[in-house]
Amino acid sequence: MNDEGCELLTIGQLSQRTGMPVRTIRYWSDIGALPPAGRSAGGYRLYDAQCAARLQLVRTLRELGLGLDDVQRVLERETTVAAVAATHVRALDAQIQALRLNRAVLSTVARRQSNTEEMELMNKLARLSAQERKTIIEDFADAVFGGLDADPQLRERMRSTAPDLPDDPTPEQVDAWIELAELVADPDFRRRMRRMVEHNATARVQAGPGPGARPGAFMFFAKKVSLLVGPARERGVAPESVEAGQVLDELLGSEVGSRRAQVLERIEASLDAQAEHYWQLLALVRGEEPSPPTSPDHLWLAQALRTHS
């Protein structure tokens, strides 16, 4: 007891009361975070109830991950617990985002059974900024469309649709982005995509001033295929059947010959280019549900054109 009647505790007694190790209490006392209330006749440090409460506060702040400098500032009333907590929350958010990205990259590495070089490339691709990812897609679009009079809406759609990978992507999003980045860098994929665009440009020239040369004509035709071919295929209509010929007439008109051959070439080029896979990966990167696949409809249409043209 001291002169005021308050109980004073030795460092060992304070340790027993709070459950904190003696070594930790002594260290915090040494650095000034827990000054003693007094000293015994033998010079040993003594602590009172206020010291015990201060010790509990230091313990809580440290368990929450605050550094000793921040703990000292709170104890000395240089800042508030709320202000330090807000700063620490932002730091934790950044750490959590980094950990999630690390986990996503490692999950992709494990799934692909990647070697060291592939892992380094994946890590680099995953950490690109939004502008760097956008630049990759723009460069790809410029290489595919450069010098060709293709549908301007098709080019703008491909060039401006950014792969918006979030700050804390899922493993699926990271995997899709890495595959997309690898795909657009593949010279063979670029060649096949450019061949598809060349057919689009040729079709615009052959259409003259008609509807086929208008911007967005490719999207109009794709919707028409979905509306006419899709239901027929789902009903089980065979591409070589008479009914399939009627679907072709409704889709392309009664004209046969070169026009239908040109349509067949464009469809085959699109299927060969794997353009649909590009859009599906882009949707996955953005956290969106990919559109239903159109390749079954185009395969059916290609078979019907070969039979009835």
C-alpha cells in the first residue's frame, strides 16, 4: 500500500493479475509505455490500478497490430484511438488486397502446374495497373484492325472495352486475365483475328452503300442469327434439312451463290479466330457473367450453308 491507501503491485504481481509476461511488462516499462507508479525501498518498480489499466490498453492496441510509435502517441494523447484506428484500417485494407492478389496468383500457379518463368510472368501480369492492362488491349486491337476498313463499331468495341480487374480479384478473375493477356500476345491468335477482320472489311466493300456497310452491321447480323438460327437448332432442325434451307432464306434472302459463299467464309474465319473466347475471358475478368455461347449457332449455320449453297 502507498501513503494514499492504493495497492501497489510488484511487476510479478501485475503479471499474475493481468496475465502478461513479466518480460513484456518490463520491456514496456523500459521504453516508457508503462511508467511505474513508484519504487520500493529496494528500488523495484511498483504499479497501481492506473498502471494496470494502461497495461491493458497497451496490450489491446498491440494485439490490434498497432506499432509501438502509434501506441506511444495514443498514450501521450498526441492523437486519438479513433484516428490511429482509421489509419490502421487503411493499412490493413492494403495488406488484405495484396494478400488476396498473392493468393489468386498462387492458386493459378498451382492449378496450371507452372514453372518458375511462368510464375514470374503471371505475377507481373496480375500486378499491372488498369492503364497498363488497357494499353495491352488497345495495342492488340490496333494490330488486328490496322489499315483495314472494318466495321468501326467492332473496332471501337474491342479497343475500348477495358479488362477491369478489381483491386482484390478472385482466383478466377486473375486466371482469366492471365489467359486473356497470353491470348492477345499470341501471334497466331492475332493472325486469325486479323483474318476475321479482313473478311468483315471485304464484306463492307461488297455491300456497297447498302445496310451491310453501315456501322454496327456485324451486331445486327449476329442478333439475326441468334433469333433465327438459335431456335431452329434448339428444335433439332438438321442443317441439311429443307427447314434449314427456309431458315437460310429468311436470314439471307433467296439469293444464292457468291453472297452465301462470302457469309460462309466470314463465319468460318470467326470460328477459327476463337473470337468468342476472347469476349468470354474479358467478361470473366470484369466479374460479369459471359454471354451464352454463339458458336453452336454459327457451326449450324456454316453446315447449312455448305449443304444448301
